[in-house]
Amino acid sequence: MTDTTTCCCTKTTARSEEERKKLINRLSRIEGQIRGIRGMIENDAYCTDILNQSAAVNAAVNAFNKELLASHIRGCVARDIREGKDEVIDELVVTLQKLMK
């Protein structure tokens, strides 16, 4: 079900089945929250209630990003630095800047 036309690069990351499942479960919960918000809009729910749910989605996405970022630093970044690929540091800085917008 992977759409390679939307991939930003050719790099890949090998993940354990456990890690992959954990990340997908988080995304599935976020997807459910988004569907819930859509339903609230469709049912004319009160604005504050929708905003509270939106804040919960933001928190869930941030938690997902923190987990993935920690895994990336411990795995990909550490490996590349050990292999002398210091350009990974610049890549990490750009990624952090995007996350902190």
C-alpha cells in the first residue's frame, strides 16, 4: 500500500515489525481522531468541542513525531555519523527546523 510517487527521497529505514506496528497503530488512532472531528463538523458540533479534539490530534501527532525522531537519531543518524557521513547532521537540523515551525 506504499505510494512511492509521494516519497521525498530514495533512502529507506529498516524497522522491526514491532516498531512498524507501534507507529502504524499511532497513526491509525490519529486517523480515527481526524474522522471524529470530521463527523463533529458534519453534525454541527460546538466550536470549542471541535477545537479541543483538534488540540488532542496535534498532541498525538507531536507524540508520533517525538517517537519517530528519537528512533531516527538513535538509529539512522548514529549509524551515519559512525560511517563518517556527517551530512546527516545538516539533514537532522533541517528536519528539526521543520518540526519546530
